[in-house]
Amino acid sequence: MAQRVVLGLDAGGTSTRCTAVSHDGEVLGYGRASGANAFSGGDPAAALEQALRGALEGLDAADVSHAVFGLAGAATGGRARAAEVAQAAWDRLGLDGGPRVTDDIAVAFASGTSADAGAVLIAGTGAVAARVSGGAVRSRCDGNGWLLGDEGSAVWLALAGMRAALAAVDGRGGPTALCERLAASLEVPAGDAAALVRAAHARAPAELGELGPVVTAAAADGDAVAERIVAEAAERLLRSLAAAAPDAAGEPVVLAGAVLEGGPVADAVRAGLRERGGPGPLRAVDGALGAAGLALRASGAPGQAHAALLRRAAAVDHRPE
């Protein structure tokens, strides 16, 4: 008898990942591709197609019973465009039917727990908090982009660090190791405010997120200015979580994104959650596995298959690259 298969796909601005999973929660195939932002031009369906082909290599596409795609920007007004891109990739492979399309927030929650409802806090390049139930976002806070929000994200940390460094250079702020460390990362002379400004403006906002670890490293090394920035980042993230899920006491909380994988911001957020009581936060694994978990639940697979998939992933530290 042919083995029934589900597909889970997670696509963001920098990478696309897809996994094929059996109905008992075993990974059968995996594919990767470049980012697939449906709202940034180009051919995002091509990236989805490439990841799908990788996941299905060696498998019979006719065995696919269900699929869930988590696409960045697929919330509210962006859902129609995301669904169009997903279906285009699906049709290029000649697959029957079509995938269920949700956003990457719901998929991130499902990559940390098999529970039906709870909260997720994501802090990577951007930042957002949400309450999720039934595989969909019910309420959210922030995720408003680097210019208007994403408070506590890697880009937010980088901008706060740059402002502190410039303030130290021109005398508005106290001394900080961020002056030298950020200048070194940007390959400009330390103490040259104009050079720091030019280098920062020459980078795309998402690229500034690469400077976030410079700020957290300085905090870990005891720099007082960086420590204050880290504490504020954690407080803003916790505030977003409380606003998004004010009535989620006792439900699981999933932490996702590079900022929350480890380091001083993650430590401060975990400490803040402990002070609030409730169960300890769960760590997300690869979002493609979360999408596959949602597909398993929709397919009628055994109820424990989603949980088994996450346990296997955690055992091998299966996080997105």
C-alpha cells in the first residue's frame, strides 16, 4: 500500500523550506530555496516550486494527501496574493487540488507545540506577537515593519545600538563599547559619526539586523549601554505578547526567531515569562515542520503524529538555517 504523505512549507523573505512527512510524523524529504516574498516582485512561485521539488524527490506526488503553506505576508489583505503564488507553484508540479495557505506566524506556533491554541512571540529580523488557535492567527501585536514597529527585533536592536553609539560620539550619551564594535562591523573608523551614518544608510533595513548580535554581545560582555538596550528590547517584546494574548493564561507560549533562540534578550524574555507564571516557553523548530504538523492534523493522521514530528525535530536540533 502506498504511504500517504503531507507537505509543509514555510516561506519568508530570505529562505523557503519544504518538508514531506509521513502520516506517523516521520520526515521523508526536505527541500530548500531562496526567499519567496509574494509582495517584492520577481517570481516567488519559482522558489516555492524548487523547495517542493526537493521535498518530493524520490517520492510519488500522487501520495500527497494534504499540504499547508505558511507564507510571510499572507495575513488579512495579503492572503489572496499569497494563495495565488502558492497555487501557481503547486500547478507547475502537476499536483492535484491545492495547498491550504496560512501565514508564517501560525506556522511558527505549530513548530513549537502541537496544542490547538496558545501564543507565539517571534523576534528575528522583525518582531510580532500573536494568539493562535485552530491553525490561524486570532489576534496580533506589532509586526509593523522596521520603520513603524518590530520592537525588540534584530533591526530594532541594531538601530538602538547605532543611536547610542552616535550619542556617545557627539557627547549626548555616555561611553559605550558599541562605538568601536559597530564601527568595526561596518568597517568604518571608530568615532567618525559621519562614516557611521553613511554606512548605516547604505544598508537595506533587513541587513541592519545583522548588527543586532553586535549589541547583544556587548551586553553579554557587561557594557552598560548595551545592557539597557537589551532590557528594553525584552520589555517591549513582553508587552507585545501581553497585548496580543491577554487571556492566554495557562496556554503554551512558543518563542521563535534568532533573537529568542539564545542570548541576553532571550534570557530576559524567559525570565519575564517566569515572573508572569504559567508554563515555561517552548522553543520553535523549523517552520516547515510546523506547517507539516498542521497538514497532519488536517489529514486525519493519528493525533500524536504532530507531537511526534516535533519531538524528533527537537532531538536533532532541527531549526531553520
